[in-house]
Amino acid sequence: MIKIEEKGNNIYMVASGKLNDEDYDKMLPLLRQKINAYEKINWYFQMKDFEGWTPHAFWRDLKFDLQNKGHLEKVAIVGEKKWQELMTATMNLFTNVKIWYFDEEDALIAKEWVES
């Protein structure tokens, strides 16, 4: 399940459980709309009791990220598990987008960073 808020070119998402195509049907049009409106967006993505993605949803995520990395200014990944931090570090190997990992207790700092 995904909860989404937006403010200007900043997008805030909180994911829980396992993300599926229904979640991406909500997410991707909004992200594209914001990219069209602002050219560059900042993305706050928090994982709470997160179990990952269905295979097709993961593919959609990867495809969007690769196609739009030039439109992402800052990405804050907020998590609660070591694998989430490692995933963020791996993502940084393949892009020049500013992607930072924050532990859950630093969620407010992550939001401030995205907004700065």
C-alpha cells in the first residue's frame, strides 16, 4: 500500500506491505505529471513495515527510475532495515542523483533535506 502527498515539486510517499501494480498505477502518473510541470522533482520515500514489490511492480519501478533519472533532483529513502540501506547504496552506484538513506528516527531530517 502507498500513501502519497505532494507539495510543489516535492513528492512524499509512505510504502507499507508489498507494492503492486495498483500502487504504481497511482504513483507513476503523479510522478510524470510533476516532472512535466517542474522538470526536476524531489522524492521522499519512506518504507514502514515494507515487504518489497511484486515482480512486475519492481520492474515498473526500475524502468521509471532509469528513464527519469535526469528529472530526479533529490531522493530521500527512509527505512527501518539494513537491506533498505544497502539497496540505497547500490542505487547510488548507477546514478548521479542525490539519493540518501535515512533511518526511520531521522524521517523529519529527511523531509527537511528534500525540501532544502
